[in-house]
Amino acid sequence: MNKGELISKIAADSGISKIQATKALDSFTGSITESLAAGENVTLIGFGTFKVSERKARTGRNPQTGAELKIPARKVASFKAGSGLSDSVNMK
């Protein structure tokens, strides 16, 4: 499912226009992005948790030349599915 299909599904399920559904989805994703940027976790009970993790700096290799290169430390967004979502996926 892509964003357009998700917007159509939200609009149909909730009885609102696609424009309103787009605004709602954009607000939802924007709120999660802002919270993660501020270093906060976002927990949706039964669905899952969005959080920011830190990756340590490490040494990697260029696959073409085999030369070592340094990969800097960075923060990455991650998602851990909640029990309700995991159970729904495993039932099908």
C-alpha cells in the first residue's frame, strides 16, 4: 500500500474527503517526525513504538576496492511493533 492508497482507505473508512484524509495523515506523520527529532519516543499502545537509536561509528569496506573506510556515528529512526500488530500479522 502506498500513501495514495492509504489516503483513499482513510477517507472511505472515516467518511471524510481525500483532502481531509491527506491533512490528517500529514499531521500524523509530521507529529511523529517532530517528536523523534526532539528525542522523544512515540508509543501507540497495541500498534508499536517509534524511537531514535544511535549507531556507533565503525569501520567498513568499499565492496569494489576492498579499501577500509570510516562510517561515522549517527542517529536512526526505528519502529518496534506492538503485541496487537504482531498478533494480527501472525494470524494471517
